[in-house]
Amino acid sequence: MRATKVTRVPSFIKDLLRWRRKRSIASFRGEADPVLSMREGEIAIVTYSSAADKMKVFAASIREGLENGDLVDYCHPDEESETVRAKLEEHGIDVEKYEREGALFLRSLTDFYMPDDGNFDKERAMRKELDDRANARRKGYKHFRSLEDVGDFSFMNGRWQKYLDYWDDPRWRSSGAGAGILYEPFLMELTAINVGGMS
């Protein structure tokens, strides 16, 4: 028998869930339903365990977005790059075609959040995210559908607070700062957290 390490749910995840609940945003478990039905302007948090067939659920959401004329941005754990592509193809998504058309972006968490020196740069990540949304709007996409699978947050190397500061930045919800598209119908956002192994 092999011993497994059980870690606590970091307090920032609890804060994050509390922050989202305060704003009447749904939080549910990925195992509950194989299809994620997201509406315009909706933001959701999904928790899953390592045993869940998350790609079945994620692929359905991605396919729905692509077929509806959305730009889909899927950020995933670094170690899953090859698996993500294979699973999306397995679930009927022509990854190469949609990437070539510019309707699908697949990138690892490190590629997005720490592309240069391995350090989390909140300001750079915010600019990039807001630019991507603005470009999607300019190009005429119906929605910007963001699926961010942060896994167990291991990409942050224990620096939980930096990610929480990024997610809780007031610019995401303040129209006066030019980033007030968080609650507009154009955005559909799903954040997935692997809670397997967390107590």
C-alpha cells in the first residue's frame, strides 16, 4: 500500500468560493452533471476529483462554444497539454482547424501566467486577458468563453495569495477601469479546481 499525501484546502480557495457566492455566482461539483449549461454572462466554479472524466464535460462545453460562434480560451495544467488535445479530438473537436481559424486557444497555465521567467505577473496576465476579450469582441465572436482548469494550483508553487489577488482585483468588475466586462453577457467563464487529495 502506498501512502498518499492529503493536503488542506488552501484558505484562498475558500475565500475565492465565498467571494463568488457573495456575487450570486454558481458553484457546483463537476461530477453532478456531464453537461455544463452556461448562459450569457454566467461565471461558474467547478470542483472535480482526479477520478472524474473532466474532459468529457469540458469538451462538451468547448464544442458548444465553437459551434455557437464563440471564441474559446482553454487554459489547462502544464502536464496535460498532450492529453487535452487528444481528448478534445476524441470528443469530436477538430482542434487544428479551430486553432487555425483563431476560434480556439489552448495554453498551459505556465504559458499564460508565467511565460517569461516563471514568476506570476498579475499585471501582465490581466492585460493579456483583457486584450484577448477585446480582440474577440472586435472580431465579431458571439461570446468570449473562458475555461480555466487550475488543477490543484501546483503551478503557483504555494503562492496562493498572488492568484487570489489577481482574481479578486477590482478592475475585473469596475466599468470605470475599462475592464467592466465581467458581468456582461459577452463573457462566459468557468474555473475548474481539482480538489482530489485536498481535505
